[in-house]
Amino acid sequence: MQRQRRWHGSRGAPAEQMQSRYIAAMPTHPPKLSMLQVLICGASVVTLSMGIRHGFGLWLLPITQEMGWTRQSFALAIAIQNLSWGIVGIFVGMIADRFGAFRVLIGGALLYGLGLVGMALAPTPTWFALSAGILIGAAQAGTTYAVIYGVLGRQLAPERRSWAMGVAAAAGSFGQFLMVPVEGWLIAGLGWQQALLALALMVLLIVPLAFGLREPGFGGATPVKRDQTIVQALGEALRYPSFTLLMMGYFVCGFQVVFIGVHMPSYLKDHGLSPQVASYSLALIGLFNVFGTYIAGVLGQHLPKRYLLAFIYSARAVSITIFLLVPLSPASVYIFSSVMGALWLSTIPLTNATIAQIFGIQHLSMLGGFVFFGHQIGSFIGVWLGGYLYDVTGSYDIVWFISIGLGLFAALVNLPIKERPIARNVALSA
């Protein structure tokens, strides 16, 4: 027994040293997912979530006419949806940064399905606002860009980040191109209620896709290192003027795209154009946005993003002005939709890549969600104001003019943004 104890004692120290060397040699960061896997699963999730969302304008007239509701009632529900998306998105971003995107995507998909069912069965405008507004807005917060971009930022190298975000945004645009005609066919073939129930089943495809975005290091044995707390990261961003300028520009983006996306079908019908023209116009926006967002992501790797953002917002203002000046016809609608499509969501990869470039990726989903909250405030005002002013004046003209002015404003506020990484005090990040 004595010899056995001496043997362990003589071998124990070298064994401990070998173990220490082995632990020291272990990687300090969790392994990465493959770029192809992240892009395919992330783009597919965005295609479903954004594709369904972009078709909601097709339900405005069928629902309001059958249920006897005003356009303002429908617009208010969609406005609440955008506000719910923005508010919940901040907290969803915090959860995704802390625990990973997987759980958030599962919960968001289930909530999305429940909201679509509630939207189909709502007996009153209040219930419609709760389902189409609050529930679906919260679901979109957990199944769209802030969560997916957090995964892209953490899993892909910086030199591929803007490009990858452009690919994901292009997928959302392809979803619009793909899903808007499908939703139109579902409404025509099944009726608006059954069409919503069919979409509720379709959106659950996000659940299996979420497994492809289950990141190593979240919920496992390897902790993700945090140099800043959430409070420190948010306080730093709010004190940095460029963060505020990004929010102001994103506010305008939300105002313009959601007003057009929801009210364009009704605007065209009011001027005697067929519902098919509206469906094709929204589909064209989605098609050309595939190219616009991808090109924006590529250019963002090589050119100052603030200049690209300023160009996009000013080009939107010019496009809307020309659209209002020329005689309205199917041809003018299709040309306008194609041009706006190229500018539609191209702000998204540029804005999120700028956030990652300035503040890093540790709290990217949360900071992206916070900037997106500004976008959704604009969305709320744009879609609600469109319905309100139409009910009051019988026209959308005032909102079109506001969109032009805001586009010029957004172009100006993006120019002074500083894109270089923020200089941090070492004590703050310790």
C-alpha cells in the first residue's frame, strides 16, 4: 500500500501538468457553423417570415368589405404589428445574444402560426389587432433579420459579413416575390380566412430550419465570453451620435416601405386598376429587391455604407416624385415597383453591417433590434397615417408627399455617420 501511494504521488504532478497543458491547448471559442448551412437555413427562415408578411396588404379589401370595418381599423392592426415587432425585437435580440437563435426561432414560429389563426378568426377589430398586431408582430421579431443577422455576425468572418447579410435580405425579397402571388392565389381559391389558415401551417416550416442555426457555445459547456454587459453596450450605443443617425434613417425606411406595401393595392384599385396589377407590383418589388439587397451587401464590403444609404433614400424620394407626376397606368406601376424594389430592403444589410462594424458582434442582435425599433415606429406611423388620412380626405396624396420629404431627410442624416470601430476604454470592457 505504501509503494502504491508513492507511485501515485510520483506520477500525479506530471499528470496534472499534462492535463493543464491539454486544457490550455483547447480552443477558447466554440466551433463555427458552416457558412453554407447558415446561409441556407437563415435565408429560408427570412423567406418564409418576410414573404408572408409582405402580402398582408392583399387582405385589406377582402377583410374590411366582408367584416364591415374601415381601412383605418385594418391599418391600425398592421401598425400595431410593426410597433410590437420593434418593441419585442429589442428583448428578443437580448435573448438571442445570450442563449442563441435556436430557441427564439422555435418560439417565434409557433407564435406566428397562432397569430395567423387568430387573424383569420377574429370577430372584431380589437381581436384582429391583438392577433394580426401584437402576436404576429412579436413573432416577426423572433423570425426575421435581427435574430438571423446575429447568427451571421457571430458565425461568419468580418470580410464576408456585409455580403452575407445582403444574401439574407435578398432571401426576404425573394420571399416577397414568391409568396405574394401565392397569397393572392390562396385568397382567390380558398377565401381570405382559409388562406390565412394555410399560411399558419406553412410558417411552421421555420421549426425544422431552426435546427440548422443551433450555434455551438449556446446552452452547452462552452460559455460565450462577454466583454460588456447589455447595459454597458446599450449605454455606449445611445451615447454615440452615429447610432442615433442610423435610427433616424431607419425610421424613414419603415415609414416608406410599410405605407407602400400595405396601401399600394388599395391605392391602385381606387384609380381603376385591377387587383392583378397590385399583386404583380408587389411581386416586382420583391423580385428586384433580390438584386438590390444583394448588390447593396456586396458594395457595402468596398464602399462607405453611409454614402450608399444616402443614395438609397434620395433615390426613393426621386422615384416617388416621378411616380406621382406621370399618368398612372399598369406600365408606370410596374416601372415604379421595379425601381422601388431595387431600393426596398437594401438599407437592411448596410445598416446592420454598420452596427457590427462600429460596435462589434457581441450584442449585435440586441443593438440591431434597437435600431429596428426606430424602423418600426416609422412603420407604425406610415401605415396608420395612410389609413387615417384616407378616411379623412379620401386620398393618399398627403402621405405620398410626406414620404418624399422624409426620403430627403434620411439621405442627409446618413452622411455624417462614422463607420470606424468605436474606441473603447479598456476598463469598460474588462
